[in-house]
Amino acid sequence: MNGLDFIRQLIDASKAYLRGKYSLVDVNIPEEVFLSRLNWLKEEEIISDAEFFQLKNDYDTQKIIS
């Protein structure tokens, strides 16, 4: 493994960690906070537009059924 491969792996691992930490759908988190987290993840290109809308829909659905 060369230096560039190591850096790519490090970036991928960091993105996976941030995605896991800040995209968790939890209806106990205020909607404004959750959307702010999703917007930040999208702006940092950690999640795609499609993932953003899917997570937002998941949050809305969980909010309705809980």
C-alpha cells in the first residue's frame, strides 16, 4: 500500500464514521438538529442528495409512527 492508498482509506473510514454518527435516524432529536446534521453531511459530500432525502423521509416516517 502506498501513501495515497492509505490516505484514501483514512478518508473513507472518516466518512463512514461521520455518516454513522450523524445520520442515525432518532426521533428524539429535534427535527431542526437532525436536518442540520444532514445538511452538513451533504455539504461535506459525506452523503449524496439521494441519501439526504431518504434519511429525511425515514425521519419523517419514524416521527409519524412513534
